[in-house]
Amino acid sequence: HQDLDLYTEDADDPTYPGGWVEIDADGDPVEGSEPYDTHYHGTHVGGTVGAAAPADDDTPAYGVAPNVDLQHGLVLPDGSGA
């Protein structure tokens, strides 16, 4: 979303590559949050979207968008939310 500044090119940023935001119960970004997954759904979806075969392998890529740069957000902590 255009109101969330997620993207970073700073390799020293713990959210690199891509970006990260955690949203609290009030819908506000949690300052200083570092990437984590509370219910494994985001990890699963990220793999489904971005899975790619190694560059030196003839195995086909199976992700929807192989080699994509993802921006992640925790919006449903523990797998549920209002």
C-alpha cells in the first residue's frame, strides 16, 4: 500500500531484501519490528509465489513469480485477526 514505506535497498537493514511491516490490532505499523512469522502462512505463501530453481539447474521453477522480490507484512498475528 502506498502509505506503508516497506522497501529497502540497505543490506544492513534487518528487513532487507524487500521490506517488512508489522501491523498492530489498531491498524498501525509497529516501529522497530523485525521479520517473523507467527502462524507459518506467510512463509508458505512466500515460497509458493517466489520459488525458483537454482540458476545452474535445469529443474523448472514452480513459483508463480520466480525470483520476485517480496515485501512482507504481518497483518494476522497468530493466524487470525479482526
